[in-house]
Amino acid sequence: MAKVDKYLHNKYNFMIPVAGYNKGDIDIPEAIQRLAWHIDNLPERYNKLSAEELHHKPAPDKWSKKEILGHLIDSAINNLKRFTEIQFLPQPYQIISYRQNELVLVNNYQHLAIEHLLLLWQSLNRQIIYVVQNIPANKLEFIVDPQYESKETKTLGWVIADYIAHTEHHFRHIFS
């Protein structure tokens, strides 16, 4: 296992793609391996940040590093629901957006202990891995309407890969 972790760390520079969100190449086992790596390594990365770094908001309307993690918790909650519902609801599954700023505000992530936030994020993402690993291959092709202006439909596999790419996009902001 240590060889895999070293390979992933070297290949992805803390697992963060430079291109941003998922651009189409879908390798679910690799994406899940990357997410598992984050689950194992995120506490160490966060624990290296000072209290000032964790709480600093670059602007009044921008999130702190703690609030970004809170946003990723909200993202995990919403995507866990999507990954399960897409498997049994009629296609195309309609992705409903969620009120990101309002959720970060009302959940008051800025004032929660970082240990609490890390544990919650890890637990949700362990469940996501469990759910994704149990999705039959044919269901990864189920059609999803992400409600983009382009009206382009996607697949469940694409949505899963995009979730992990979105997570890594935010880690780039936290740790850069």
C-alpha cells in the first residue's frame, strides 16, 4: 500500500489535477483511489495549518479554509444522495443544485473544531466510496441531466468523477 500512496502523491502532487474539474476521462477505480488517498492524508495536511490560516477569509464574501472544508462536506452530503438516487430513479436523473453559500453560513463551519469537520468529511467520503464500489458497471452509464445551460447530459460515472475532481479543485485552493 505504501507504494501506491507514494505513486499517487508523486503523480498528482497531493492528488490535484491542474486541469480542474472532470473533463471527460472517466476512470472510476482511479478516482476512488484518489479519494481514499485524500481521506487518509487530509488530516495531516490540515493539521499543518495555523489557526490564523484556517480562519482567514481573503475577502468578506470569500470562504476561509475551514469554510471550504465545510462546503466540501455539503458537497459530499448532496452527492452521496445523488449517487444512490441515480441508480433507482427515472432517467435522466435531474440534478438539483443546492444553496452553497447559505449552507456554509447556517452550518457555521467557521466556528466548528477542525477535528469535527475532518471526521465528518472523512466519514461521508468513506460512505461515498462504499456506495460507488457497489454500483454495477451498467449503472455507471445511467443518464443524468446536470441542468447545465448547454443541456448536455452526462452519465453517473461522469458525475462521480466530477465530484472527485471538484473536491481536488478546492484542495488546490486550500493548500496552495
